[in-house]
Amino acid sequence: MTQTATPSAADTARESAFEAVIADGGYIEPKDWMPDRYRKQLVRMMSQHAHSEIVGMLPEGNWLTRAPSLRRKMTLLAKVQDEAGHGLYIYCGAETLGVDRHELVDQLHAGTAKYSSIFNYPTLSWADIGMIGWLVDGAAIVNQTMLAKASYGPYARAMIRICKEENFHKRQGYEICATLAGGTPAQRAMAQESLNRWWWPSLMMFGPSDKDSPNSAELMKWGVKRKSNDELRQRFVNLTIPQGQALGLTFPDPDLRYDEATDNWEFGEIDWDEFWSVVKGHGPCNEERLEARRAAHDNGAWVRAAAEAYAAKQRAARAAVAASPRETRRRS
Ligand code: BYC
């Protein structure tokens, strides 16, 4: 005979306390009780997000040695370093949920973890660096401004800091695009060609449409996501079209039109077959990106070994001081 466990009064009380915090728009903190499914959803989303920041360094890193001036090189270097920092904050945030970041990184290297589809496209021209800043960081800001109000405290706080840096990233990207769009005919053509390639993948960053998004309902119920994938995508389109028009560039979408009734820019159908193909590992650069991450990890083994040896030496020195008689400690 099977028995169904009846929740105890204590279980019910802590679940009610959790629900009350969510209903109140408050924050769940690492030591608070949370449903197992809430924890799992956050680990899934935060690990995907952290990996995106780390893999996201690769397409731009590709242009560090070819930036057209010292100023551009310094700015790009700072941006790529910022992305590494974002990845580290979010891995730290995920660790507050009881996972080990090494486990998450192993999943990335094994190809079983997800990261944003956008980083599986190649950076073929300098204009692509401008487009990444303007469109990719621009899309990330729209998404992350919402996540800065997520119900899990460590994730929300990481987003506040990250968004400040992303704003700078977007401006540097837009400035590159403005320079090229206002430059020679060849520079202008380079910017247009780049926009043609990056526009649709940028819209895909927001994930599948709401009807095909299996995680949204649960994430929204728990206040992790405060807006749906389609709502955010629309917001991004509405913000971005006037910015592109100010540059005199054309969006590669014949169905784009402003609807006065809704105050929205309506856009054409996204190629969802392309999206799922990239998500499943068959995009133009998926293999190359994972290979680069695995190589970086292997090549960094000596750094991890050195850091571990240094930490062990420090621990031994501290233990020796703690074990020594008081008198010796005072004199040393
Ligand atoms: N790419 O139920 P859904 C940056 C997956 S980096 C790949 O809607 P959810 C930057 C999704 O994971 C910051 N996979 O999921 C860095 C799920 O699969 P699993 C990038 C995607 O979680 C360097 C399945 O599809 N931002 O800014 O409710 C240089 C069903 O989707 C994608 C983030 O990472 C995708 N685009 O919503 C420059 C944002 N979309 O996990 C810039 C953090 C969906 O069930 N993440 N999938 O196997 C999120 O906000 C949400 O997870 C998403 C998806 C909106 C992406």
C-alpha cells in the first residue's frame, strides 16, 4: 500500500511564509526556505546566464587585436573584462543556492548546459562589435532591468550592478555604429550589412514566444521573471527602431510598421527553426565556442594550481600562528 506524506504544520507554515514574501514583492534570501522547484529553476536560469556572460566574451575578444585605434582597443578590452566579472558575480549568486560553480562549468564544457544563442554567431567585421554593444547589450539591458526586480535577492542585486555596466557597453556600441553610419560609403555599408545579420538573432535572445516557453508560467508565478519573453522583446523593438532610424540604417524586416493604436512597432515572424537549431548546438559557431572555452580552461590549469598552492601556504601559516604560544605571537 502506498502512502502519501501529509505536509506537517511546520512545512505548511514555511511554505506560507515563502508565498507571503513573494506576494509582497519581497526578496527570498539564501538561508530562507524555498520550494525545491524554485531553487532548481533559479540554478538553471542563473547558470545559463553566467555561461552566457563567459561565452559572450569570445565574439568580441576576437577583435581585440584588430580594433581600429588605441582608444577602441582599450574600451573593448574593458568591456570584455566587465563581461568576465558579470559571469563571476552570477556564478557566485548561483553558489548561494547550494551548487558548486565547478559543476556548472563542467556542464558547459560537456555541452549539456545552455548559454545565449546570440553568441553562436560570428563577428565578421568591426561593425559587428558596434552591433553587439548596441543590440546585444541593449537587449540584455531590457531583460536584466526586469531581472533586477527578481524575487531572489542575490540574483536581483547582481543585476543592478551589471545593468550599470551594460549601459556603458551599449553606449560604446552605439557610438561605433554612429561613427560608421556617418562615415564613408564603405563604412556605412559595413554597418548596414552587420545590422542585417544581427537584427533577428538579437530578437531571439528573449527566448521562444510565450506560448512555447515552458518555464515562463512558473518563473512569473514566483516573481523571478516579471515580464514575459514577448513583452520584453516588444519593448526592445520599440526602443531600438528609433535609434536605428536616427542612424539612417534600415532594419531587415519588410513587415516592420508602427501601429498607432497600440503604440508598438510591429515586426515580422521570427525564424524559430533557426532559433531552436542554434539552441540545440547547430549554430554557425557552437562548436568553436565550446572548443575555445575548453581550451581556455585547460590552459588555465597552472593558474588554478598556483592559486591553490598559495592558498594552502597561507592556511598553513595561519594555522602555525594560531598554534604558537601567545608570547611568541605577540613578539612576531
Ligand atoms: N538562447 O521556457 P523558456 C550579455 C532556452 S550575456 C539559448 O522561455 P526561460 C553579454 C531556455 O534556457 C546575458 N537558450 O526559458 C555578454 C529553456 O531551456 P532549458 C544574456 C534559450 O528561462 C557578453 C528553453 O529555451 N542574457 O548580455 O523562461 C557580451 C525554453 O525557454 C534562449 C541572459 O542570459 C536563448 N536566447 O527564459 C555582450 C538572460 N532562450 O533551460 C553581452 C538570462 C530560451 O529549460 N536568462 N532558451 O533547457 C533569461 O532571462 C531567460 O532564461 C530567457 C529564457 C529569457 C533567456
